[in-house]
Amino acid sequence: MGLLPGLLPGLAGPAAAGLTPKDLSGVGLAPPPGARAPLDAAFTDAAGRRLSLGQALDGRPALLMPLDYACRNVCDPMLAVAGTALAATGLAPGTDFRLVTLGINPRADQDTARAMVAEQLGAGPLLASAVVLTGAPGPVAAVTRAIGYTYAYDRDTDSYAHPAGALVLTGDGRVARALSPLAMTARDLRLALVEAGEGRVGALSDRLLLLCYGYDPQTGIYTPLIRRILTASGVVTVLAIAGLVAWLHRRSRGGATPA
């Protein structure tokens, strides 16, 4: 299923703000057998146009990413990583596949959604073809319930605990794969989209538990998930610097003139 190694699936503890371990235990991505997103669910895109989920898919395989457009924990890097992987698949955005984002936070308006997606994807064909959806709680709940995507609202911090997950849909809305965007590779994503384009559906037996619920403004500290992401990022940076230093050292020794 591609969960990031080293990241805890649950975020219980003092930094988990107003949600209890019981609340968080119901958060996850577990598509039921035969899961299919309702194509008639109506939304608004970033340009203010009304369209159904079926119109957003336009008969093409799609990467569907439920997001909180106001979230600044894991949603931003999740979308950025997914965008990088999609760009590296070699598939043509808008033609071979659709990227569809779905806002789960009803207070995040079209401007917020448009700005967040543009910031993480950057200019280019992927952003130009992305379908950025916002909608009323009813249609959003209809889609998330159908695909097995559950989340919880924390009134204390006005934030959502939700799975850091995405789904590959077939052109007729069937769930083909459930993926972790934070561990997504271009090869796996290309395969999933090509198979979805052929109408093939993979195994959906695993439950994706990696949560986006990371910063507690009450305590000013990060939850275990975000601490691990930041630690991993720091380790990667240190290793990159160490590698560069070693390469420069070998290069200087190799170019030295013997005495």
C-alpha cells in the first residue's frame, strides 16, 4: 500500500489537541469492496463553474485527492509529492488522466483552494488540467463515504484529522487503488493509472491509516507524525550535504599534483 516507513499511523497523545484516541481510531482510508464514487455528486471548480464528479473525471482515469485546502500540515507536501510523481509518469495530464482534488473543509473557499493547489503544483500542464473541487457538506460526504475515506473535525483547533491518502479511480468512478501520496512513486502511479484506464481494479484489502493531523496551536508543538516528517527531512538534508562533501574531497584528492 506504500505507507511511509517510520511514521506512526495513530497520533494519540498530548499534542493531539481536542480529538481523543477513540476519535482518531475512526479516521482512515478503507475502500469497501466494489467502492464507486457517485458521479452525480455536484461541486464547484476553482473557476466557479458547477460540475459533477462525472464531468470532472470526463471518462478518464483519475487521481482523486481529498484535501483540506486550509491545511498546512501534511496536505501541502502531500500534493507537491503527488504532483512530482504525476509529472514523472510520462502520461499527459488532462488527456491520459485527470488530477481531481476535493475539499473536505467547507470553510475553505475557492480562492483558498486555487491558491493552495497552484502553490504546490506550480505552473504547467498539470495545474492547467487539474480539477479543483469545493462543495457543500452533503456531496462531499457522499463521495468520501462511498470511497471509504473517513475524517474527524477538531473544534478546539478548527482543523481536520484525515487520512494522508489518495485514490486512483477508473473513468466510471470505481476505486482502483488507494495510495499514500507521501510514499508515491512515478512508476507505481503510472501503473495504477494505466490499469485504471483499462478498467482494472486492484486489491483494496489494506486500510490506510497515515493521518494528516499534525500541529497543535494550543501547545505550539508538533505531533509524532509531523516530527517524524521533519526529522526525516533533516536526515535527508544532512546525508545530501555529507555526500557532497565526500565527493568534493575525493575530487580534490584526485586532482592533486604528486609532490
